[in-house]
Amino acid sequence: MSADAPGKSPEVVLDLPGLECPMPVLKAKKALSGMAPGALLEVRSTDPHSHPDLAEFCRQTGHVLLSQTTSGSGNEAVWISQIERKPE
């Protein structure tokens, strides 16, 4: 379970089981490009590298990384990132 941003629900949730680097970042980039400034995207991935990859993507592009959590463990783990689209 992820911690939602206060008062916000994700506008888009990307559930990306089985996709590995760089696909979670590419899918997030595409989703964010179609969202309004300030909208919330949640990325759910089974790739443990998605957390550092998405953090670096946000740092480079100006989107706001609100939270990163992990749900489950072992082969059942899901890495969850919440990203707010940058203002125009």
C-alpha cells in the first residue's frame, strides 16, 4: 500500500509487472506528458531498479517525486513511486 499525497488521489496508475529498465521510466514519461500540471501519477513496478531510475528521471526533468514505498517482499514485492507532474 502506498502513502497518497495529502488530499490527492493518483490521476493515473501505471501497473507495470514484469517490465524492466528502462520501460517503467519510459511509460512514466509518456503518461506524465498527457497529464495536467500538478496531477499525480502512481507507478507500480516489480523492477527494484525503478525506484532509483524514477528518482533520477524526476531530478532531471523537474517532476516532483512525492514518495517511494515497497509493498510485499521477495518475488511478490512491488515498488511504488508517486510523481507529481511539474508545473508548466
